[in-house]
Amino acid sequence: MTSEQQARAKQSGETTRPGEATWPTEATRPVGAVVAGPHGHPFHPMLVTVPIGAWVAALVFDIASHLVDDPAFLARGAMWLIAVGVLGALAAALVGFLDLLTIPRGTPAMRTALVHMSLNLLVTCAYAAGFFWRHADGTTGSVGAGKLALSAVSLAVLGVSGYLGGKLAYRYGVRVADEATRAEGYTRTRTGPDRA
């Protein structure tokens, strides 16, 4: 990239990366820091741990309900873990949508983000339906095969979506610090406890 191209990129809010590519810094800046999290510390990755943990635990409870003599408490626990996961997913979706607004349109990052969002909405709807199905049927025995299968398939789709979320953060750098800020962590210092 020539010095003239670098100057234009700097004026337009883009930073240079290895090779000829430019990287828009607006994808690292929050739309609303109070809701989405400050620069370099987005809330979305923190919030997604709630539905992931709740839904994984619900599947464990589902399976365990087939291994004990009195499965009702596990079936009931799984149902409420699913509800907690749905509520957590809605909170994560809110701030995730704000992160989506920072991504430039027509880019691979935007296409990845739209698939990530669509899969998450599909999974959340599947779990909400699973909660109402369980609530309507009651939780007196072990979890039925259909309900267990719905949880397992939903969790697998969530895994695919999580992979795409990782790609957004770690490959495309959505809502992480810009290159110059990240470089600070790799600058050697002569003094201090981090000296190697």
C-alpha cells in the first residue's frame, strides 16, 4: 500500500493490515457503550455464556433423567434451565444486535454475522418451543425422546453458531480493539513484572 493510500485509509477510519487489505475500525467501536460494552470489552461474549451453560446443563439433566429411579426433579430442572437460557439468549441478542450495527454492509463479516444471528434466533425459538412443550406435558417422568432430541439438535446448531461468533471476533476482529491497541500488548518493555 502506498503512503497516499495509507493516508486515505487513515482519514476514512481504516487501518492497514499485512498486505494490501484495509480494516475498518468502525467494526471495533460500539454503537452504544453503555449497553453494548466499552471499546475492546463487548458484553455479548460475556452474556452468551448464560444460555450456553444453561442449555448444556439442560441436556445433561435430560440424559440423566433416564438413569435415575426418580427422574422428575431432573426433568423439572432441565425445563427451568431451558427458560433461563432463553432469557439469557434474549439479553445476548440485544447487545449482539448492537454489535451487528457496527459491521460494514456487503462484507464477509456482515454475511457471517447474519448467519450467526439467524442460527441463534432459530435455536432460541426452538428452546422456547421446547420449554412450552415440556411445561404443557408436565415433568413427572423422564424426558421424552422427542424433547431430548430437540435439545440435542438445538445445542448442535448452537455450536455451529458459536463457531461463527468466534470467527467474527477472532478472524474479523468485530468489537475487539483495533490493531494499534492490540499491538500495545506485544510491545516489549525493559522493566516491569511482564519482562521475559
